[in-house]
Amino acid sequence: MRKIFNSLLLLLISVPPVFSAPPGALEGVTLRTLPPVAVPAVPAPFYAPEGSRYDWSGLPAYIFTEEEPLAAPIVDAIGRTRRTLDVALYNLQIDGAVEALAKARARGVKVRVLFDHAHVYPQANKQIQAVIDSGIETRAMNGRGGSGAMHCKYALFDGALLQTGSANWSGFAETFSYENIMFVADADIVDGYERNFEWMWRQARPAGQPAAAAQKPSAPPVDPTPDVNFNGTQLPDYAFSPRGGTEAAIVAAIDAARSEADVAMFTFTSKNIMEALKRAAVRGVKVKLMLFIGQKFPFFQEAKTSRIELRFKEGRLEKGQMHNKFAVLDGKLLINGSFNWTVTAETSNTENTIFTTAPEYVSPYKAEFDKLFLKAAPPKGE
């Protein structure tokens, strides 16, 4: 990723800060620099170079659901596809997305949709069933060896753009919960996610054929050129589950933190990651941990005695959730994706995680954490 964003400086020198038209072709894809605001109110747009395989001009680099709706840009992104569209969803409940998928197939796009097994069987909801009935190539799978879940929430547009994050494509995510999505155009990351989708697709079975032949479980793809440098520690651009090194990469990142670790996590049961946070606190790192109030946290007492500032957050509306799964370390590294910091996510589920030091992502996610943490509740009795 570093080589992609090194071109940002040259771009800023040669191009005015506000574009009236997309800039010329670049060696890599860059994002517009975000203004230094405490809480970004409007997501930063992409600007696609001329001749790109996919025109992502104007699509947001990120969305936080309490600030912006997520359905509209997802439908927009689907509508721009011309060749391929690969989608891996734990759940789907947005009618507009179903319609956009069907329209993409009708105009000749090769559309493949992968769902979590438990959301197809014994009975799919109306949106998932509509995808299946539309003739779109649809498969379903569990996690590792028939256990766990296909817990990813990402899409690949024309092999050029990735959308990922914590949010399922659902009205519940958009309206009731605190969630995030990212659009990522880094070629190395997109390539890794394409390999991961193919890896899952081979292990999945066509919808309606739960007994069909499928490839046996194997290790997920890994980043062949890990080049995210965080305080001298090399981290991968991405990691996949199950048992693909995600937990180890997160532990390595926390062990490299020097000043602060801000964690927003829906659910947290990983002993190894908790030990890393405790080590960080001991060496003087300011650790802030924000969890969804509706989940059990087995390390409550350890957090209280380890100088970790622990708070709990409800959803935006009744029955909603604080469903984010991201961390910002030293204000320089963002870890984000579908991966809850749990044993199940590491060993059983199919999951995805991005590691990036690109300030165009890190800064707004840091601001989002600070905003949510400010209004989160400390443990009772404190």
C-alpha cells in the first residue's frame, strides 16, 4: 500500500485541492486528502483516473452510518459495474441492492453472490430468496469444516474496487446501529480479496443444493508482500480467516503501539489480543476499549486492573448495536473489517481484515472513535 499512497504528495503538488474533473492517469490510485476536522461530516470522494476499468468518481472512501446512509452508494457502485461483480454477504436486507444486482446481471455483468449458509437454510429471507430466484449465480457456505459462519460483508466491482467494513447490507445496519463501510481502490488489496473470494467460492455450494460437491477446506490466502510499516513492524495489507494469521497480525500491531490504542469492538473474547492490550497498558500506552453493551466480556476484571479505559456503547436506536470492529493505533494505523476479536472469528468463521496507515482512512476513523467513546458509558459503579 505504501507505494500507492506515496504518489499522493505529487498529486497534491500538481493538482488544485478541489477538482472540477477527474485528474489524469496515475501510476496508482489515490484518495483525496481529507480536511483536518475533528469529526468529518461528509465522506471524502474518490477521483478515478481517465481510462480506469471502473469509474469510482464521487463514491465515498468511507461511511459511518450515523452520518450517512450506506444503501445509496452501494447501489450506485453496483450500477457502475460493466464486467464482474463478486459479493460475499453474511446477510442481505436491502431491496435496492437486490434490484441493482439483477440489473447488473441483465446488462451482461458476471454476478456471483455468496451467502452465509444459515441465512439460506432452512429458509432465506425475501431479499436473499429474490437473488436466488433471479438467476444470479448464488452459493452458500459455513465457516471452517462446516462450523462457524461465512461472516464477510464485502463486494468487488470490476476487479478494481473493494467495499468492505462492519456493515451487512441491511436497513438494520443503516438505521439502528453504529457501523462503517470502506471503499478501497488499492490494487494489491483488491487482488487479495479477489483471491479470497475465489477461495470461498470453491468451498461453497450452489443455493438449493446443500449436498453438492465442494472443495475441502484449506488455508485462506495470505498477503504475499506485507508492506504496512507500523513503528518498524511489518504488517500485511490484509488478512483472512479462519486461521489465516489475523489474530497474530493484530497482536503484532498492538505490541508495536507506542502511545495509544483505540478499539471499537462489537464482541471481544480473544485472550491473546487481550494480553497484548494489557502489555500495551503496562508500557504506558493509553488503551481505550469500547464494546457493545449487549455482549458478554470475559476480561472485565482484567481490564479494570490493567489501566485500560473501558466503556460500553448501545446502538443508535432501541435494539440497535455498536457493531463496529475497528482499532486505531497511535493515530497512525487502522485495523478494520468483519473480524470481531473473538476465538470464533480466528478459528471458525470466514472473515476479512484490512491494515492501513493511509491517513485518508486513519484520521476519520480516529475521529469517529473519539466521538463515540465520548458518549459511551463507563462500567456501572464507576
